[in-house]
Amino acid sequence: MSLDIGDIITLDIGSIANGGHFIARHNNQIIFVRHSIPGEKANVKITAVNSKFAFGDAIEILKKSKDRVEAPCKYARPEGCGGCDFQHIKSQAQSILKRTVIQDQFKRIAKIEVIPELISTEPSNGLNWRSRLNLSVSENKNLGLRAYRSNKIIEVDECLIALKGINDSEIFSKKWDNENNLKISYSSERDINISQFGKTVSGSNNLREVVDDNKYEISPQSFWQSHKNAPRLLLEQVIKFANIKKSQKICDLYGGVGLFTLPISKLTGENGEVHLIEMDSICIKDASKMFGDVKNIFIHHGKVEQKLGSIKKIDTIILDPPRNGVSKQVINQMIEKKPKSIIYVSCNPSTLARDSKTLLDNKYALSNIVGLDLFPMTHHIECVAYFTKI
């Protein structure tokens, strides 16, 4: 019997899948279930159906996992906010599940076994970490967050994973133009910006960020990691793997405003070179303003596949691409350059595993991989993979 949207069925919940769902089966059909935990039995409401599988929400837990807790946020529920899909899971269990996803993706796609170290972040309760927040405006002109895979807006009066400075800013108590979404940014130096459609509504037009002894001044529209500690943790891991020496030539692909570029330029010294490649014009404008006059930094505005080819004799490539990973053209260009090492930062274990397979097939070894739990209370995980030339 085929399933329809709205059907409620009882399922035994199995292992985690990439993307925050858990796998269950019904009459030989795979069901991807949210708001559940492996080992549970639940009544599941079907939310989407296609020819191969279905999706559902666990709306009633009949057999609870020992790792289940009460979600601290009142909006983290089936048919509620689509953001924090792991709030019902103990923090330690969240991390274990995320590591399992990394291992499964590499075993299935890259055909290798990995045991990644997992680095957790503060605060340990998984709340009050998010420094950038995208919000929607309801018909009532109240702020809200989208339901999962939906245009439905769930009105909220706070966001528990947002920094205290965001929740204390009184944005949730105001009425807003319901034609515009809203982005709020809160920097490490307590600069705050509220913008709609890329234009500042209130606050500072420049956000000051400090990472160790490196100072940045960026536009609210430029990309910056959303966890308050993410820039520091990622930078530490990249520099540890890169082991940069004086006079080396480094490429920073998809480099944004230059989070890695600036500190690495200090390590290579005046006889080294750091090449930042980024296609976003706002990020490039910020990078040029901050360190366009630094003699050993070279800023390239454009697509990686159009700019990488002109750079010769590269020692190390660092890349932090979008979720869909890199194109075949880019990865082939990287391989042709024969760098001694490649450090790949990724927010998607699946595409990282795919691109890793290509590198492994072309005389690179995966020397280390680390998972950074930069998105507590969600299924998302950041990885840093270190490849060396064989």
C-alpha cells in the first residue's frame, strides 16, 4: 500500500543519514524521519512522498532513546522551526551522530575508513553561539523562522542559539515591513547590524572581527562563519595542518574576505606569496580594503576555474568551497598544480567524500581529517581534511 502525505505510521528508527534524517523502513520503502533518534519506535507523520522514498516527522515517541532530552526551545518541534533539528538529543550524542555521518559518507563514497577527531565548541550547552541570523517577516509583521522545507513562517520571540546580544536587541518585539526578510549580525567586537535586501536598516555598516591577533573589518553582506568561535577554531586547524614555512606560495581558494589569507601571509614572510581567489565582489572589496597593500598578498576577483591556472609553483592549496563542493574542472586544475599539500574545509561530508575520492585516485593521501561541531543543536558539521602528495 502506497503512502500519502498526512498518513501516520508506526516505525522503528534506524541509523542516521546525511542531512539530519534517520532511516526507517515501511513495506520495503525507505522513510527519512526527523525529530527521532536511532533505536526509538515512533508514530511518524508523512510529510513528503516520491517514487523512491518518503519523508516524515516523529510526532509521538513510543519507545524513547536514552539520549533523548526535552528540547530547550519551544519552537524546536515537528511542524515548528526548521533550524534546530537536534535539540531533542543530548549534546554528546549529537557529536557522535555527526561523526558517524562523516564515517559513513567516506566509506560509501570515497571507499575508505576514517576515524575523525571531533572538536566540540563552547558553550557546552549548545546555546547562544550564532552571530548571524536570517529571519523572515510574517503577514503580522512579526519576525519568524521558516519551517523545514517550507515557506511557512513560524513566528518567534527569541532564538536560543543566537548570541545574547541578538536576543537583547529588541528586534523580536518590533514590527517589520512584511515584504522584506531581515539579517542581523553581531560581531566579536559587539558591532551590530540589521539589514534588509542587503541595505542597512540600523547599526554599523562595518563589522569588526578579531581572530587571535588578526583584525578584520567586513561588510554585513560578506560571508563570515556564523558560530562566534568558528573563525578561530578553523584558522587554528588550517594552520596546524598547513605547517607553513617562510617563502612558500599558498593559494586560498573560495577565500571570502581572507580569514585564512591574512594570518598565513604573516607566516610566509615577505618572500612568500598568498593568493586569495574569490568571486563575490563584496568580499573582494572588503579584502582589498583590509590588506590590498600587503606586498605578499595577491587578490584575484573571479571564479576559481578562471584564476587558478595562471598561478605557478604552488606549495599548498587551502579551499573552503560552497556546500556543493568543487567542480571537476577545479579539482583537475588543483591536481595539475601538484601542491605538496591540500587543506579542504567543508560543511558537507558528502561532497567532501566525493572530492576526496578524486584526490585519492590521483596520488594524494588523506593524512588527517577533523570534524568541528560548529553548529550545535543542528545536524550540520564542519570538516577539515588534510591531503599530502604521495
